[in-house]
Amino acid sequence: MEKNKIKHYLIMAASTNHMLRGDQLLKNEGLTTSLVPAPSEYGSVCAIAIKVKTIDLEKAEMILKESDIKLQGIYPEKIKKLSGLVEKLEQSIISDDFLKVLKKIEEGEELSFEDIVTLLKSERRAEKDALFSAADRMRREIIGDVVDVRGAIEFSNICRKDCKYCGVRKSLKDLERYRMNEDEIMEVVHQIHNIGLQTVILQSGEDLWWTPERIVSLIKRVKRETGMRITLSIGERSKEEYALYKKSGADNFLLKIESTNKEIFKFIHPDDDYERRVKCSNDLRELGYLNGSGNIIGLPGQTVEDIAKDILFFKEMGINMIGIGPFLPAKGTPFEKYPPGSVEMTLKAVAVTRIVCKRVFIPATTALASIDKDGQTKALKAGANTIMLINTPTKYRENYQIYSEKNMVDLKSADKAIKEAERKFPPYLRLGGRKDAKHT
Ligand code: SF4
């Protein structure tokens, strides 16, 4: 392969620690890098690779070598061609526009805004089947069959904000509020570490009792006692705060944009400013977090074109984890009576996001599991590659419902979805527990 035709290279270090340290070193030297799922042929989906521009490769190698970062290998990021997509459809009824876009996917060409809209608007059975199957192939060829499983702890349902769709918004007076303390959280962290999970998601409302000092103490304790990767999902904070958490050991951050249509964003987030949300996402990227975002499908006033713009936003912002879920009305909120979002449109958005953003983590969301009992299986077959277990203690769970009738995704339901989608459980998951576990 000619080097000048390759836009990016993927650097794989010998361990997660070396990978994260290496990525930070490169960023400190002013190189543009991103952390992406490792190629299936060189490691499991849970391994991460550092993506660098071809033009920066030599410099990156030098920096990593000088800092004793151990490398497993450096690989060109190949353009993914999916041959045979169109041939399969020769006997089917599909529109010319759809066929044109499918040919572009086959050739590994970039899709335009109009192409994305065409895919999202596909209505014929054969078109939808072709879209899901193209996304599924893209996922398989890029990151393999292993489903990455993560554990979430919703540690506080106290929030200073009043997002209109949210079932823990501050003006819900009847909601029983809770806040787990550090020891309670650590008990659950040890439980999920014991079954082999490698990533814990620490999620809460914007609860300012959890000061930077308290959050730093929690991050350090999780790292010290388990070494797990930490995803924070605690909302909008200053860049200094995000930097402090990164320095203390946080690895990933989830901060969803929900909608890139500024009017809808304002309507659903009375306390938020669109530009500030984007700035927070940019800050997180600059600080070297594995950066998560996502959107809600079926928000009031949302069009297919809005969803297409969301997908392009994820691509342009270099988002690494993209959560796409249907809108679900929550009791007692201003949106209580609004109709839920469509499962089918959510699945189409998942599929198109996989095709457009390629090497990213896409969860089969809890929201999908809540609206359709087979929702997670369907998402895994349409391009998704991760599942988030809800590990919040039972006594608190029912009070952390961003939307009503939230389904509890546990190991049993994840197992079912993974088997039904004919995918693989991650090798790190030990359902019998670890021998070296400190707690049970
Ligand atoms: S969506 Fe998040 S920030 Fe908004 S009210 Fe709910 S918990 Fe708070």
C-alpha cells in the first residue's frame, strides 16, 4: 500500500497503560490523535489504538520510543470496502438514489449529508435490510465480533438542571432523591470488578455536593483498588475540572449533545447553552479523554435532516463513543405526553453512524432495551458493539429513571442479546468471579 494514499495510522501499544500514556505524550507534543477501537485483526475490541495522521507518524514513533512506550505494532488504517453489497440486491426493489449511496459504501467513499439523509429515509424492506447488513459488516470487519461490556453506577439522582425530557430534573418534587457515598460506590465497583468488567461508568445528575475533591478521591480509589478504566458522566464542568479528573485517572467522559439542532437543544435544555456544550466536548477531546456523545431520536420537532446533522457532528468532532437512543417520555415531566421515538429510526441512525464514523464504540442503549425487549439484539445487528450494564443498587434504581419504564440491563439480558445477535462475550468477563477479588 502506498504511504501517501494512507491518511491515518493506528498505533497499538503493548498495554492499556502504555496506550493511554503514549496518547497523552503525543497530545502534549501538539500532535492530533484520537483513541479508537483496535482493529479486529490485531486485538480484541476492548483494546484501544492511537490514531495518528500519516504526516505525524515518524514524529509520533520518535516521541514514543524516547519515552519507552512499548509498542505492539503500527498499522495503516485501510479504507474499508464492502464488496458484494450491490450485487446481493440485484433482484430487489430499491430506489436509484439508495443504490448510488450503497455503491459509495461499497467503494469506501465518504458519504455526503444528502447520502446520509437517503439512508435514514429508506423505507423499502430491501433497503432497510441492506442498510443494517452493511453496518453489521462494517462493524465486523473493523472491530470484530466481541461485544464490549461495561458497568454503570448511577451514584446520585440530584441535579441542578431542569432538562425537560429528564426523569430526575430538579423540579420533580415527588422524586425520592438519593446520593451514594464513596464507600457505597466502591462496594459496587468491587462487585463488577469481581466479575471481570474492565470499565466502570460513574454517572450522576449535576450534583454539586460531589465537589472536585470528592470526585478526585473516588477516581483515585477506583484506580488504586481495582485499576479499572473510569468513564465519568457527570455533566458540564469547567475545563480545569475536566483536566483535574483526567490527571487523577479518569479515562473516558460521556457528555451527550442530544440534538445539534440549536432550536431543539434550547427547547429541551432550559439551563444550557449549545455553544457551551460543544465547548465542553472540545475540551474533553483536547484533554485526551475517550470522548462520548450521542443523541435522542424522536425529540419534538426533530427531522431526519437533524439526525443526519447529528451524525456528521459526531464525525467532525472525532467522537469515540456514540450513544443513540429513542426518546422515551418520563412521568411528571413537560414531555410526559409526547409520543416515544421510533425504534426503527433509532436503528437506522445506529447503522448510518457505524457506516459514517466507522471506528467508534456504539452502545446498544438501555433506552432501546426499554422500548423494545429485543432492542439491544437489533442494535447489535445494526452496527452496535457495546452494552452497558446497570449496576446501581436495587434500592436506588427506581429513582434514577431519566425516562419512565426503564429496563434494567443486567448480565442475564446482556447475555441474551449477545447470544441472539450471534456475537461473542468479551474474554475478560468471568461470570464465576475472580480468585483475587478483594471484595465480593
Ligand atoms: S439530563 Fe442530566 S443534566 Fe439534565 S436534568 Fe437530567 S440529569 Fe440533570
